[in-house]
Amino acid sequence: MLEKDSGTTIVYTDGACSGNPGPGGWAWAVQGGGRFESGAEPHTTNQRMEISAALQAVRALPGRLEVVSDSTYVVNCFKQRWYSGWLANGWRNSQRKPVANRDLWEPFIELALARQVSFRWVKGHGTDLMNAWVDELAVLAAQTGQGQSGSR
């Protein structure tokens, strides 16, 4: 397992959806060829799959984590502290509408803050091999309706 520094595990996450909404998949993988996991939902959205990927990684992996995602929705929730406004406003966004995907955000935010998880954005469909791999895993899960797990 490749680590960033002083025991921080770097995990890449991604979500995919065939149609939006439609069949979806999520995936995470530890940098350096470590553990990976993916899962599928029969009817979902891309945003839900992006959140699910990061949530499942945080649930599965112990210790300090850096989550790397191509989703600005996931990364900016933490880097720009969107969650602070949501909590202060009773789970309403800046337009005073209910926060979408609250059922995923609530446990995710609680876990990520308690564990001091850090987040980093990476350009999707670019040259990052780890991002490409989790994208492949998420797309495969969406296409087949089945997840997988293991080590690489």
C-alpha cells in the first residue's frame, strides 16, 4: 500500500452512470496497487455514485486517508466547507432548497470529519492512471450491475 506521508493512505474514487438517472456504479482503489472495491445500483444518478464511492472508501479503509476524486461536488463539499452551511441552515443549500443526496452526505460528512480525511481533485478522463482505473471499475459495475473487490 503506497502512502502519502506519515501513514496517510491515498485512495482514488469515481462514480459512473449510464444515463442520468440510470444504472450506476462506484469504485475506489488504493494507490500503488492495493485494495479496490466497486458496487452497483440499478437506478441512480452520477452524483450519488460519486458520493457513494468516497463514502465506501472511508468506511472500508482504516487510518488517515486522502481521497482523490474527479468530482468537484465531492471535493468542494470539504475543501470549501459546503457542509458547514448545510448544517447551519438545516440541510438547505444556498438556494434554500433541501440538499440533494442528504442520506449519503450525512454519514459521509460525519465519518470524514471525525477521521480528518483530506480531499484532492484530479482531472477526470485525463492522464492519471489511477483515476482511469477507478473509472473503468465504476463503468463496469454500472454496465454489469455487479461490483467486485480484491487486491491488485
